[in-house]
Amino acid sequence: MITEYVDCTELKRLIEDKKLKPATLKYYLRRKGIIFTASNAKEFAEQVYTIFLGAGEMSEIRDMLSNDGNYEKSLVMNLSMKLDSDEDIIDILIDEMSKQKSIKSEEYFIEQPTKTENGAYVQFSYMRKLPGRNKLLEKERRYLRLNIRKVSDTEVVVDVRQQSAIDSKNAVGFIEKIAKADEGIKLKHINLEMLSNKNKVEFFDRIAAYTFKLWQLKTITGITVKQGLSDEDDEDEEVVVEENEGASTLTGISQAVLNGNGLRSNEFVQESIEKGYYITAMKYRYEHRMDMTEFAVVLSFKNKDLRVDIDKTYYEDDGKIYVQPLIKSEQDEIIVEFQDVAYRVFNELINEQLEESKNKE
């Protein structure tokens, strides 16, 4: 969040230097009810830079600058406590996080946890050692945010927001410490290995079949199949099919999913399963039901946990497609909705497996 006044000439300079695309700012202002028709960057910069924009608007514009750091990335897990407890799970977790804050750690630093209407959050940072021999550049501070959303009085979803997939290790370790510190708290991972071979595929099918209020599935733009889930085991062979590399394969997968036939009807998926592979990641592209925006979201399993990352967002202007991050609040809505759907689908499949095993007894 921007907390100081930003001179309007800074905005003008961003446009003239082409660090902020005119089409991006036109799109943003149009959604605010302000329309410009300038045809080139210099003319547009002259017209727009004197508009009074507050700190909130400038923060949103900064979020829309095109770089990978402006796309939301997350890891999700679950914490629950005993049903007979009289205490609220949020209060217990805030107490445990505050205790961890008071313990000096060389691995990470946490700020004071903050309670919210729907749960709590805490800012988290750690020092990452960088490759190379330059002493001045050997370490980099990395920042994360742990969002805790209350599902019930005894259960929460832990949403780790990170700059990159490399950042989650320390955050997961911190959450594991909290779970170990209180015997009444149980940590549950959304772990693909807990699903049967059939349901490992069914999970991705049900995500694709889910009907969202504002978004509809347009196509599948990527799939990853692998023999193992561990990031640390390089011997596990991984096959990644992306848009630019396997157009015919992805077309077949998209057709199978969109026609309601499911992934198992696709030849590539069938062959992968027969060879002992299973799907560890899927990239879905959705389009908005009421405007010209689109996004690609990746659901992937690394080690024990599910990651939900926004890969790219797009919008159309004057018949052209632009790759452009949405503002963070809009990305957050997408991430949370996909996390909640994935969490429900995973629990549905686990419960179905339990019922099947009971019926066999």
C-alpha cells in the first residue's frame, strides 16, 4: 500500500517510458468511468497525468505493472482442533503465533498477528541465501503473508501468500511448529498422495467441472504429469505440456474436459497413467462472463501441499489481447475462490474413499 504522496509527474514519466502501458491505464480508468481516446503514449500521458489519484488508486496501478511479482501465488493447508474445546481456534492460533514471535529465530521474523473479521493474518519474512560469492549480495530478505480464514469454530484454512514457490518452506515449518506447540491443534495437508489413483485424476476433473458465478472455463493451457511429488527427488521424471509446445495434446485435453468426458478419456492422460505417471499440475484458463478479462490459474501439488497460483491475466481492448496483471484485490478473490473449491473437492473425494472402504468391509 502506498502511504506517501506520489507526484503526478511520476505517473506521466511511467507512461512516456513505456513502463506502464497506455492500454493498461485506459482499461483501469474506464472501469472508474473515465474514458480517454488518445492514440499514442505521449499524447495520452499529457491528457491523463493531471488527474488527481489517491493512494489507493496509485497502489492499484502499481499492482498492474507487468512483472511476475505482481501475480498472486499461494500455498494452502488446514488446521483444526478438538470438537470439545471451548476456546475459539483463532484466539488459540494468535496466542501461539505471539509466543513464537517472542522466541528469537535465525530462520525467520514475524510481526504481531492481527485479528480480522474472518480470521487473522501475520506478516512473515526470512533471509534467503543467494548463490555467488559477493558478500554484499549473498542474502535477500523475502516476505510472505499468512492469511488464516475461519471455516468453523474448530477449523481454519491457512493461506500462505508468497513471491515464489521457493518461499514456502520456512512458512510451512513455522505452521508445523504452531501445530506441535499445542496438542489440541492438528495440521492437515491437502496431499494428492492421500487420493486413490482414480481420484488423483478426478480431483482435476471436478475443478474443471465446477461452475463459478463470474468465470467460465475456456481451455486447458498446461498439464504436468510426474512419477513422484517431491521437489527434492530429481530422479522423478516430469513431463510438462504447455500451450506453445503441445498444442494438439492440449486441444484434445480441453475438448475432453469441456465436453464433460473427463481427463481419463484423453489418450495422453491414459498413456501417462499406464506408465505410472499421474497429474501433479493443471493450468486452466477462464474468461469473465460479463467483461473481456481472462486469467490462467495453476493448481499444483508440490511435496505435501496444494499451490494455487495465478499464472497470467489478460484483457481485450480494441480487438487486441493484452497480458496484464489484475489489481491485487481481484486476484485475491480468484485465489480464495479456487482454494475453497479445491479444499471442498479434496474433502469430498476423501469422504467418498472412506465410504467405499466401509462398504467393502
